Amino acid sequence: MKNFIARKNILMLFVLLTLSILNAQAQKVNIYNPEADAKAEIAEAVAKANKSGKHVLLQLGGNWCSWCILFDKLVNSNDTLKTFRDQNYEMLHVNYSPENKNEAVLASLDYPQRFGFPVFVILDGKGKRLHTQNSAYLEKGKGHDPAKVLEFFQSWAPEALNPDNYKK
């Protein structure tokens, strides 16, 4: 009788675990597209940025990366961060995963993956890399700090790099 109860409990635990996994997969966030042509998408973002006077903000990572998803959720749920980002940057998620590591693109950006994920690369409207940001410097406690993220966005915005703002 004890064996029967133990097996029944193990079976119920297995079923609950399976249902939990299936539920988690159904809620999976897909902000990165492993099938995207990152080189073409970056070229398109650079052209848009050049036309609109913005910079390009590349967020490199993957759907497997919980910190990447948390960063994206933070920015998109914070009106100040989202508004500033959208006014100053063409935003693009660049995938890095077993399905597509985008090795040639990352090589052309001087290997930003060396900082882990997410990692951010700022390009100007001509495609020149201006800055690579290790996301660890944007953290506070157990997440990204909105104040540090805003400072990062502000520090690399087109207006911040406009030399006319610094002439006497």
C-alpha cells in the first residue's frame, strides 16, 4: 500500500512539473528573433537613425537570458525610460543563441559579448560604434536601476554628443 501511495505521489508530482513547464513555455517572451538577418536590420536601423537624427541602440542577448528580458520589461514599463529611448534611439534587439550567434555581426562590433548579456552597443547615424555598455554597471541590487539606465541613455544620446553644446 505504501508503494502504491508513493508511486501515486511521484506521478502527481511529475504531472504538476510537466504542466508547470508547459505553462512557462506558453508565457515565454520572444523579444529576440534567431532567424533575423541582424546585419540587414542594423543597416536599416542606421538609415532610420541617420534620417531622424537619432542614434541606434542595440540590445544584444537572447530569449534564454532572463536579465535581457527583465531589462526590456523595465524600459517598456517605465514611461520616462521608454519615452527617452524612443525619442533618441532606433532600438534593435540582436540575437545571440545556439540557433544564431550572429558571430560576424558581433565581430564587426568588436566582440561585445565579452561583457556577457545583455550588452548594449550605441551606433551613430552613420553606423559608427560610439560605445559598448556592460549591463552590470546599470544594476542595483537584484535588477537594473532605472536611474542608471536613464543616465546611460542620456549620456549617449545625440544631443549629449553634439559639440555645439560644449562651445564657449
